Amino acid sequence: MSLRRIQTPLGPLWLQARAGLLTAILPHAPAPVAPTDTTGGSADSPLLDAAEAQIAALISGRRERITLPMSLPASPFAHCIWEAVLSTRPGELLPLADVARALSTTPSAVARGAAGNRLFLALPCHRLCAARGTTPWPGPGGNAGRARLRALEAAQAAQAGTGP
């Protein structure tokens, strides 16, 4: 396993890779790993280098998605949530109720499923929204992280003329 801490305009992020797959992009050190940078000489270092470059391009608006080999959630329910989220473009919001209706479940079940996202930015759970926007966000970065990402994407979409 390889672990790297990077600095971004959104704050520090932790990247984790194992066996050639990106396993985490988080705003905190993945448990139970001690918060130390272990970037030197690992077989996964090229993957972490590519992840760092793609994250920088994503945040700067030069890229819409992270396209690296990733360890995705195992449950069929989680896969359905991520398929819906990945169908959105930067700056676009996807109501929890729409995803819930498509999956024959409740918006709170979708929110709980999205809260387990360990691939912050690669699986853009910040694009999910509650009907009134008042539901606390349990995802990475909390409400402040979600607001920063939404504002960044909305500004980039407006500048590119691709906004919703």
C-alpha cells in the first residue's frame, strides 16, 4: 500500500493506492494508517503521481474526470449511486430524490450510500443535493467541502459556457 499527502486549493488530500488501484482520495488520513507520507520507491508511486496530476487538472478546470484504475465500492446499490453521479457534468447538481426514485429507495438511503465514498473528487458525491439544500452533508469535507467544490465547478462551468 502507498499513501501520499498532497496540497490542493481545496486543502490537503490523502491519496492511497494498493495493487495498482487507487483506493482512496480523502481530506483526512485513511484509517487505520498513521498520517505519514510514504511516497518513496513504492510500486504504486506512478499511479499516485498520475492521481496527483489529474486532481490538479480537475481542480483547475482542465479535466472533468479522474480516469485511473480505482477500487470501486463493492455493493450493487453503491454502484448504482456512482453510475448516476458519474453521469453528471461539473457544475450540475443531482437531486437525491431523483436517484432514490430510480433505485426504488429513499433519499436518505442514497445519502447514506454516498457517505461511504472514499474516492473524493473521482466519485463526485458533492453533486448530490437534497430537495431544500438543508440536509447536513456526511461526505468527505462536510458541508464546507461540498460548498467549495460546488462553487469551484459552477465557476468553471460558467467560464467554459457548459454550466447547467
